[in-house]
Amino acid sequence: MAKIIYTESYIKRAKKFVKKHPEIINQYAKTLKLLEINPFHPSLRLHKLKGRLSNLHSVSINISYRISIDFIIENDTIIPIDIGSHDEVYQD
């Protein structure tokens, strides 16, 4: 089981995201729970990012929204970095 470490900056982003998109709170909570239990579950669509975000991974909340994460496999540690739409999370 992985451990999720929430930073202050992520908590701030997540609160703003949830306030803006209250309709997906349940999906978001389910995504975080599944990420803890099995980060490699196919429904999360975990993948490594490219370019300037190449040190991060991404998981999907649903078809429209993503969470970018610092995924440290060695320590079973996951640090959420950002949350939002595809364009918001992957912006330059």
C-alpha cells in the first residue's frame, strides 16, 4: 500500500479544484483511495509525463481531469503536485 503525502501547496490547489468542480468530489476521493491501495490499477491510467514535467507521473480522475504526482516507487510514496483539467495540469 502506497503512502500519499499532501503538501500545503497541493492542499490549496485541491480545495480550489473541489470548490470549482463539486460534482466530481466522489470520483476524486475514489481516485485517491485507489491510488493508495494500488497505484498501478488500470482505471487510474498511471503514466510518466514528458518534456518539462518528465520527473512526474499522472493519473486520471476521469476523462477530463488529472492529478500530476511525484511517484516515488522505492519508498511507496506518492506526493500529489497538481490537479485540474488536462490543459491546466500540463500547461507550460
